[in-house]
Amino acid sequence: MGTSNSMKTLAALFLVAFSHLNTWACSDFYKKLPGISLTLCESTRLQPSGAHSVQGRDLLMRDVTVTAPKLRVLVVAAMHGDEFSSAAVALHWMQWAQSDPQSTLWRFIPILNPDGLMRQPARRMNAHGVDLNRNFPTPNWQAETKRYWEKLTRKDPRRWPGRSPLSEPESRFLFDQMASFKPDVIVSIHAPYGLLDFDGPAMPPTRLGRLYLDQVGVFPGSLGNYAGVQNAVPVVTVELPNALRAPNDAEMHKMWGDLRIWMNQTLVAQ
């Protein structure tokens, strides 16, 4: 009897501690995200990964596990801190993955760039002023990113690739996650171009919800280039139509359903 009571007490303490951790994990960003309540954020059960941003913020993540997964899917959002809608969609998708994972092992990183998101005003780059989506180690990085930034963007500060590949803790974190998790597909959520992009060896989805495939090209240092082109891991890039306003619930559900249909038909059926 005493042992049973002790176990109940420990379980209750664990639940309280977990609740406090989860509230803390959501407390500093959820208010900036469109359509995200504290209750919804807490329901995703985000946890600190152990990695931190330039300014010391926890890089949060969550795995949704199944017993015998047929696919391993990595979902990353808010790589650019001013794309609030991308993180909002990722959190909604996390809820739905938890309720019905469908033989898929999911890893969610809903806010890769918390410093950019929490800045007033929010900005695309991280706290070092680096565009994380140009900081991955693609071939001939120094020469190609220099040419891209200086010639093609005319030294646009929003697209500065940094001084060296993986110079930033946030890009190193995602690089390490790809290496350890070994995803079969990466879904990278962005805004605001309102299209669907794709890099990699598989047959791309033609549409997710109202977003139609429109492959915009390959950029030096980008995630699509590094993972999709160089390492043959399919990268689905979801470009939402608005960075500040998330799609409505029906549209998010349609995108989610289309994504899963494509994965099952294209990747599982291989």
C-alpha cells in the first residue's frame, strides 16, 4: 500500500513538473503566432533539445513515435524568424500527428530561429544576421555563396549566408538532426510566396491544398540544395501565401492530408 501511494505521488510530481516545463517552453513565443493559444502550444508537448540559439534560447523539438514506422519525417519551420505562419502550421500539424501518426515517425522542429522570431520587430535572419537557409555546406560554398550574395542579391542583408557553412548554432543543430534522425523526407515550412517547391530524387507532390508545385531553383547553402540535391533526401518546401496569417483550419487539414497521401503513394509504396 505504501509503495502504491509513493508511486502515485511520484507520478503526480512528474505531471506537475512536466506541465511547468511545457508552459515554460511555450511561454515566450506562442503569442506571436497566428491562431495559436497557450493550450494548443502546450498540447504539442514541446521539449528542449539541449541545443540553443545564438542568444541562448532553447531549440525546441518533439518526436511523435510509433512502434514500427514505415517513414521517418522531419518537419522544420520558422527557419526565418519573420515567417510566423510557418510555425503556426507546424504546431497544428504536430497535434494531428499525435492523434494519428499513421506508421510514421515524426520529428518536429517548429521554431528553428527563435531569436529572429522574438526580435522586435521580427526578422528573417538569426541574431548574427545570417540567413540560415544559406548556411548549409553545399559544394564550393565560399565561392558560390559569395557570388550569390554579392551579385544576385546585391548584398541584401536579409540573405547574408554567413562567414562559413554551419557557422550558426541553429543551422548546426538542424544539420545534426538530419544526420542522427536520418529522415526519409524533410518538410520545410516557409512563407510568403504561396507555392510548393521540391528538391530531391523522388517524384514531387503536384499540390498541397491550394499550393501548386512551382520549383524556383537551387540556391547555394540552402537546405533544399544540401539535403535534396547533394544528399538525395527529398525536401518538400511549403511556401505559405502569408507570413503573418496562417491558413484557415480547413486549408491546413487539406495540406496535411495531401502531404500524407503523397508520402504514402510515393515513398512508402517504393
